[in-house]
Amino acid sequence: MRAVLVSIFTVLFLLPADFALADAQDGQGYFTAMATYIDDDDLAAVDDGVFGGQFGFGRALEEHWNLEGYVMFANPDGSPGQDQSGLGADMQLVFNREGRFTPYLFLGAGYLSIDVDGGGDPDGLMLATGAGLLADVFGSSNISLRGEYRLRSHELFDIDHFKDNMFSLGLQFPFGRTEPAAVPRAVDTDADDDGVIDADDRCPNTPAGVRVDADGCPPDSDGDGVGVGDHMDKCPNTPRGATVDAEGCELDDDSDGVVDRLDRCPGTPPNTQVDVRGCEIKETIELPGVNFETNSDRLLPGAEAELNDAAATLTRNPGITVEIAGHTDSDGAAEYNEDLSFRRASTVRDYLIAGGVAESRLTVRGYGESQPIVDNATREGKAQNRRVVLRILER
């Protein structure tokens, strides 16, 4: 017996470094086969040291418990001779199931049949208790070495009945799938409390109370970029795709009030009065697109755009007052031309007033043919002399 124990512990301490789990895991079954050395009770009148065998099937019930059923047999020599066979079940208390070494304790019961030569068979209840150890010895394989001590008796607490010391050594083979470990469910957090969980939130840290879309972003009605939602957009209705600053306003590098996208005169000096195109307002605001029907104060199509820009320029420069000066070419009588130029200038005045410019900022004068800017000898020259301009009176 001592030699067997020494052999067991020698094997355990010489195990290789790489290992799998020694015991079956939750949900798995296992099969075990062991050779058994039996130290029979003296009352049995048979020889000690006889070898038998034990086969078992078990299942890992949960973290600390296994249930195992087994059969055992032995043919001890003696006088008279006998054959032993048993069928039983053990409940095992397992320690360190997920380790390389797995010790266990057990308590069980069963039925032991003893066939004695010549009759008088003492069959009956079989009780057992003991301890064992599983150890990985085969690297990544889950097959384990199993050693066990079992105290077997017909009556565990009665010293007058047989008590056999049994030492077993063998292998254990797990089979079946393990039950998947419970995966903790991730908590769906919503740090900015906008109703969209952090994992789906494309706009974290949205201010409290701000309405958001399915992506967790505040609405951006003018489409000027993620991060400039309506709640912080100081320039709503910016054209889609325009470059904007952090407040949702288009860039104006020269700070003249005309955004870079529309500024035809970038780099205007600071504090310069500019028109709606971002260009400096000098002494006269020209209206090159404003033309009239022949001998009429009725505007031709296309004049509206130029007059709208003029109204916007005056609106954004409220300190400016202007004289609306009408001019004609030299065709016709001078008196008629003066009246025609006055009527045309009055038409421009009425349009600007309708566009929001205060009447008090506008005066009208018809100069007729008296102030040509080029010679009236050519058709082109006459066309240039027929004009209406805004002369700056006061800034």
C-alpha cells in the first residue's frame, strides 16, 4: 500500500507545465476507470493485496457537487475463495473544480454481492466514504489522473462488520458540452440622459433637455454640421454645405459683415463701409443693371436684382443718405430729358422704399442730359449716359 501511495504522489509532482482543467465542468458528464488495491477486513478471511477494478459514470451538477454511479469487482484469494461485485452511487463534494488539481470528498451507498465458495454468501447494504484527487497530467487534454481512498463497510458505524480499505488509481474522461458561463449583461448607460444609450450615441454630452434624433444628436435644420444643432445655432438657415464656425455662422475673415462665400472683395480694411457684396462704398453706388423702356420710366426685366442689392446695402448701412440721380443721353429736347430722368429716379426711389429703406434717407433729382460720362456721338456712349446712380450725401 505504501508503494502505491508513493507512486501516486510522485506522478502528481512530476506533472507537465501545460494543463487543462482536471475535473469535468458544469453540465459535463464523465467516465472513470480505476484499478483497485483492497486491504480486506480480517474477518473476511481472504488475502490482502488483491486487485480489483472500478468503473463509474458521473455528472458535474454545479460548482461543488458531482453525482457518480459505479460498479466494482474483485476476486480475492483465501479459504474459502470468493468473488465480490458491487453497484453503488456517491455524492462528491468537489473543491477547486476549475484548477489543475481537484480534491474531493464523498459519501455513498450501494449493494455488495459476495459469492463465497461453499455457500453462506454475505450479500447486503454497502456504505462508503472517502476522499480523492484529480490531476491534469496530459497537457491540453481534459483526461485526468484520478486517485482515491475508500472505506467500505456493510455497516459504517458498527465495528463488528466488515470494513475494507480500498486504494484506487486510474483515469477520468469528461464528455459533453459545458454549460456556458453566465455572461453579465452589459448595462446600457446613457451618460447625457438624452434617451439614446452611449453605445449608439453619436453626439455624447448633449445638454440636458435638448431634443435629439435617433443617433443622439440635436436636430440641425440647416445641415451645417454635426455639433451645431439648432439649440446652439446662432445663424439658422445657413445654406447646406457652407463652412461654419462653432456657433453655426458662416466665416467672415475680414469681419466686414459679408460672409466669405459672398464676399467679392476679401481683405477689406477694418471699419470700412461695404455694400452687400463686401466691397467698399465710395462716393457713388452704381446701378449698372437698372434700365428702362424707351422714353418711359418703366423698368426693364432684370433690374430687380440690382435694386434689391442696393436696398440691402442701404439697410446694412443705416447712416448713409443718398441722392438718386437720373441721367439721359442727348437725344430729344433737354427739358423732356430732364423730366424723364426725374421720373426714372423716382421709380428707383419707390422701389427702394418698398424694399425697406426709409424715405427720409432718399432724395430724387433728374439731371437729364447735362452730365454725360462719355461722348453721346455713339450708340454705346448714349447707352452709358442713360443711367441712374446713388450719390452718397451723408455717411
